[in-house]
Amino acid sequence: MAWPPEPVPIVPVLERLHAGGIDVHAQIVLCPGWNDGDALRRTLYDLALLHPSVTGKRSGTLSVAIVPVGLTQFRRKLTPLTPPDSGYARRFIREVRSTEKMFQQRLGTRFAFLSDEWFFLAGEPVPGRQYYEDFPQLDDGVGTVRLFLNRACDLSRRLPARLFGRVQATLVTGELPSSLIGRFAQMLMRVEGVELNICVVKNRFFGGTVSVAGLLTAQDIAHTLGVRQASLYYHVPDGKEQLFVEVTNRSFEQHRRGLMAAIEQAEHHLESQLRAAACWFAAQPPMSLLGMMHADMPALSAENRRRLSQYAAYSFFEPIAALFAGAMARGEIRLMQPDLLAGSFLALMDGVSYSAQHQPGTPPRHIMADAIVSLMLDGLRPRPVHQGE
């Protein structure tokens, strides 16, 4: 629906991973009307055929998480999608759970696990501990609420009747789990001396239907609390700088994976590769990489500045420079400094983000990205028109 334009068969890829001794815990992002119904059943059955209980091999596809699609505000010119509502979620839960008996008999596991969001959307309680088996899909949001509830229950048995001092705090959460956190706060406030407020934060950064707590940004939390963003970092063990470095490193890593995946899908020549990279950058939320390098880096310690600079080069400059170097080796473009070309390309892509945000009436990002590729390959000067053209 976004990239690549043609579907890539996943089963051969999984089979190669399994042949290399790699187990897989898969994820299906469920888009109503696109990959539900018969398409979902085929997907689950195809993946189940890769389970070690079926293949007899040591490695395989061990489980599948099914999560509802989350739609952000950054969807201009993308395929229209409809998020699941409460009625759809209730029907979908019944449909998926109807497959459990078959999978348990054949594979010895439920195999297909529903993420916690489905139960919030449906207004139904999350399943008990037994449903989640050994929590194989915890990182995909399958079972985190059940673990939280079980630990809260254990905690409730150990709470004192009163505190000698007074504790006041604010619990911050997203819209989706707000009722659950509210009940947790009520349990804690049974202890005399505990006073808690619940701050429910609307996700303005991603917008759309994104309402889980894990995707809240510091700026939205600070806006809702009515404090400066810097105040949120006061209790971070190594301070605001260390948190900034870790979060930025993680963001760089995610961007590199996405950028490399886009390039790998392109044809093996510079124009196709640059267009793939440019379209990928245009589809991302604004990052202002060069602004970060000039404004944020000087404020960091020398060691953190070195770490971030190296990782920025690894994540952004090196993949793009490699494209230009490869094109030179193939004779597609004249010899120049690949790093200079990579920096110019990234600066122009930063300009796309700035124009889209601050200049009314600008063309869509993907149109501007396409123009940048043409600019880099063809230049600004008009090409001569030969007689007969």
C-alpha cells in the first residue's frame, strides 16, 4: 500500500531464515477490508505451515501477533485506510479466537495472538494469564496489560493501610489505556496519604488514531501538563543529555533500516535508487537532520557528540554516499566526492520537510522529492534542444 509497489512473497524469505537457524515471531498489521477475512485466514495457515511442529525442522515461525492498523496524520497521498471500530473489534476477536482449537491441536500453541489494543477497542477485558502462554509476542504489545494487571494485583496485597508521610503524584498515560490507569490509581489511593492525579495525553504529534501510551512524545506530555519540556527530564538517571542521545540513536537506527529497505527494492541504477530514497524520506515525519547537527550537537559533551555524529553518518550519509560511489564505478555519473553529493542530497531533503511545514501552497512532498532527484541528475541549466526534437 506504500512501498514497494509490488508485493514481495514473504514465505520464501521466512524459509531462508529458518534454514539459517533463525526463529521468527511474525506480526500482521490488520487493515480492515484489505487483509482480513479470507486473506487473513490464508496468511495464518501459510505461516502455520512454517511452524516446527509441521516442518519437523529445528527453527520456524513460532507465533503471529495481530495488531490493528494505527493511522497517523502523515498520510497525505497514501492509500485510504479505515481503522477498526468497537463493533469490528468485537467481531474480529471472535473470528481469531475461533482458530485457537485447531492451532493448539496441530501446533501445540494458539499461534495467533491478539494485541492488547483489540480488547480496549472492543471494550472487553483482556484474557487471563493462560491465554498468553509464555508471552512470545510481548514486544508487539501482546500481553503487556495482563502482566501489568497481575503485578498490580500482587502489589495490592502488600500495600500498607497508611503512609507516615504524604505522597502526591501524577500518572501520565495515553487515551486508550486511561480507564485502566485510572483504576490502578484508585487502588493505590486506598492507602492513606497517597494522592494521585491522572493526566490523559492526546497524541497531537502523530495524530490520527494513535492513542497508545507508548507513542506519546515529550512535547505532547509537556503541553498537556502545562510545563516546559525540559522539566520532564529532571529524574532521568544520567540527565536530559543521556536520554536525548539514547532516543536519537534509536531513531537513527530505525531510519537506517527503513532507508536501506527502500533502496534494496529499487532497480540497480542511480536514478531508481535515489528516487526510492527520496520517496522514503518524503514519507517520514520531519527530522531536520542538519539542524540537529548544527544546533543540538554543540550542546553535547565531546563523547556524546562523537557518538551521535558517527551514528548519523552510518545511518544517513554512508548509505547515500554508497549510491553515488556505486554510480561512479558503473560510469553513470562523473567523478565527484560521494560525501559531498550525499550531504547535498540530505540537505535538499531537509528543505522538502521545511517547505511542507512552513510554506503554504507547496506541492506534496513526493512531488518535491522527485524534483530534487531530477535536479541532482540533470542540473539547473536548460538542456540544449537539438534540431528535430
